[in-house]
Amino acid sequence: MSLRLFTPRSNPSTVARTGYRNRVSLFLAASALSSFTGGAAFAVDGDANDILLKKMEKMEQRIQSLEAELKQKQVVKHEEPAKPARTSALQANAKDPNKDPNKDPNKDADKDTSKGGKKDAGKDPNATASPADATDLRTKSTGKALPTPASSPDLPILGLAASPVNGLSIGAYGEIKFGAMQNPVANGQWQNGFDAARFVLLPTYAITDNIIFNAEIEFEHAGSGFDADDKLHGTAEIEQIWIDFKIIDQFNWRSPGIDLVPIGYFNQHHEPTQFYSVNRPELYNGLIPSTFKAGASSVYGTIADGLNYQVQVSTSLEDFGGDFGLRTDANTVPPFPIGYAPGISGLDALAFAAPVRGGFSQLSDALAVAGKLDFAPAFVPGFAGSVSGYYSPNVTPRGAYADTGELLGRTSLGIFDAEFRYRIPTTGLELRGEYVWVNFGHPENLRANNDTDPFNNVGKSMYGYSGEIAYHVPMGTILNSEWEAVPFYRYTYENLQTAGFAGTDANMPTGAGQRTFHTAGVAVFPSPKVVLKATYQRVIDKSVVGALSDSFLGGVGFFF
């Protein structure tokens, strides 16, 4: 005969709740069965025990599965509900017309010069919007995802892996340009081109909540180009590097390092998502030599709500536009009669006057001072602006000389800038305006007025102004993001050759430095962090043949 063991039926939840007791009972029952039957059971039916063991193994697997399900349900039941998704500051600005739309909140949160530091050390930059409240675009319903385990306290590096050091993070910005432009050297011939203009890494390390390291590492023109205004032959350069010491809101210190000079708005906020044209605004291509940076140290802080200041001491601009590899071991310009290019001219303004930033190779001992006031008054919603100034007591490099060999004397330089940005509340209309003025103490000592070239002479002063109108047009949801188009038009006038200069060159303006720019186009933002641009620019000057510098360009920019 054979003996059969019967197990009462029970629902899965009961089995799961009593899984441990059932396994013990089965074990005892199997032991009793083995003792009772002895060898007789196997003699009657040799396969009975094998069948019974197989059934018990299957039952054991089922019990384990039910226990796992029960534990999962208990974990879900006792977990806290998922936190709602966080809305980015820029999205909030888009919905709140009282916010300043010209300030990229990523920029403001990450690199606000008035508050000192690119990253807010008091916040965890690893915190992101939770996917739990993501809206399903197909059903337009909001679904709740199961809670995920708490993230590591270490900050990510470019999202690839956890940071090896708590407090370290990296951002980036860059832009790609393409299109066609006239080449004035080729008599205005239209030429097509492509330029991987720049890619910039933004490493930040919060040493403590009050001591923060910041840097910008820039690769320009696909990492193989050389710009004379960079004064370096390398494939990469340090655009910024300093340590912020946050003391109190009213007073903070930025250690000596390489820093942006606080003049104008776009010199400190020059990421491609900050302006609508493919190229930077024209006033920042010479009158303000963007990106204007130097060895510097500064103090900054908040004067009152909506009013911030920064005061900076830096190495001075230098009237030397040649390759710094041409300087002598004595840190002077090349000896007469080799000659050298001017850093300040009536064609390029201050574009090539930036000081070298490495190797103790400055050609001047002068220190410059700059100051800026940023304001965003609460009583004028949507309005922001700044006034700033820069002064150097001497921009003449060591050993500077005229084409006759006569040594050139000192000349001071001052820059004044005033600008505003106004996004009219409850509308898509945006207005911007700016004025820049540059003054020279002794223009007769500038190299441009003493180099036998009559076309780039510099007067007592230079100036320029611009006005821009733009309109923000919502495009709706495309590719799971809210798109926005911003058509714009900007008018700019510059006069780089005013009267009053003197030197060995003929004292008469040629008209080449008196320019009018008509810039129109559209910037499309698939996300606040990405922009697609198309720009047409018409350039007019008073030279004999005209500027011959029109362009039609496209661009892709990003900043995160």
C-alpha cells in the first residue's frame, strides 16, 4: 500500500502570511511520514517518496514567491508618497511675467557674480525632478511611479558616475555655427563655412558651504584654432579659475585667479542661451572685448534687495595685438624696427588688447580697477539692468615705439557701460538697450596712430549703442518639451574713429570704423538649455567700398 499526505487548501495570502509555519509543518510531517512507513512504504511503492519530494519542492518555491510579493507590498504600503516634481526656475520665469526672462536661472543659480560662485553650496545639485509625477503625453494623465531608493549623497559628474568627491560637479556650454558670410578681404565674396566655435567645461567644488572653487576650461574652434586675442597657442585655455569665500551677503571675497571683468551684461553672461543672434551682440566684439578676462581679485555682495555690487582689481589691458610669442625675454614688445600690431585700433576697437594670463608675461605693471552695480527693482516687475566702469592708468606696453623708433608714452583708458533688459509683464514683448563709451587719456601714444597704417587710427574716444526688440512665442509641446520661438531685431551703431587723434599717421578718419549693424533672426528654444538660431546681418560703414561683411548664419547652442 502507499500513504498519501493531504495538505488543506488555503488562499495565497494566507499561505504567504504563514509561510514560515507551513514550512515547519511540512518538515515535521515529512519526518513523521518517514518514521511511520519505514521501509514498508518504499517496498509497496518505491516512487511515492520521489513524487512527494517533488511536490514539496514546488510548494516551497511557491511559498517563497508569495512571501516576496507580500514583503514588496508591505514596503510600498509603508513608504512615504513620492515627492512632486520640481519645476526649474526658468520654467517658473516663463509662467511668471514678473520674473526677469533674460536671466538664465541655471546661470543665476550656478554662476551669479553678484552672489559669488557658480554653484550654491547650500543646495544639493544632484536633486532633480522626480519621474513619479511625469505626465503621460498620450493619455494626458499623471501616473505615480514606485518610489526609488534614496540616491547617493555624492554628486554626479556629467551623469556618468557618482562623484568620487562629495561636492564636485561639472556643467558645460557650447555653440556650433554654420552658414555663409562675405569676406571683405576677398572683395565681399560670399563664402560658406562651419565652426565648432567653443565647448566649455564648468567644474565646481564646494570645499565647504562657504568656500567654493570654480573654473571654466574652454576649447575653441574644434580645439585646433588660434585666436590672436587669446594670446596663447594651446588647444585649450583657462577662462576662469578662482575660489570664492562667502562671508556675509553684503561682503564676500573672490581670491586671485582668472576672472571675467565686470563690464556690461553679456561679458559675464555670454552663454549662447543668453542672446538671440548666432554671434554675440556687436558691442561685445570690440568696444567690450568679450570674453574680457584677466588675472584678478574682487569683492562683491548685496547692498539691498535687488541691488548687487562687484569691485575688481585686475591686470591691465595692453596695446599689443601680436602673438605673445614675439615678446622678448625682457617682457617687452619686439625691438625696433621689427614692428608689432596694435592691440587697440580704429577697426577692431579693444578686441586684441587683452592681457596675457600666464607665465608672468604681462607687458605692463599697471593694475586696472572695475566696478559694477546690478539692479532689478521689485517696483518694476520684469526690469533689470546694470551700470559698470573700467579704468586703467596705462595701457602702453614696455618698449612701445612709433614707426620712427621713438618710444611711446603712457595713456590711460576708461570704459563706461549702461544696459537694461525689460520683459513686459503678461506679454511676450522684450526690450533691450545698451550704451558703451571708451576714452583714451593720450591717443597720440597708441600704436595704431604710429604704425604707418592710416585706416585703423584711434581718436580721443570710441562709442556705440544698440536697441533690440524681441517677442516670445510659445510653440506648444514638441518631443515632450515646451518649445518657444523668439523672433528679434537689433540695431547697433559704432564709431571707432572719432576725431582728436594724433601721432605719426595722418589725422583723418577713414570711415571704416563708423558702422551700422542691422541684425534680425529667430531663436528657437526646444528647452531652456538648448537653442537653435538663424540670423541675417547687414553691415554698413562709411569706407569707400563699404563693409562687405554681411552674413547669414545658423547656430546650435547649449548650456546646462
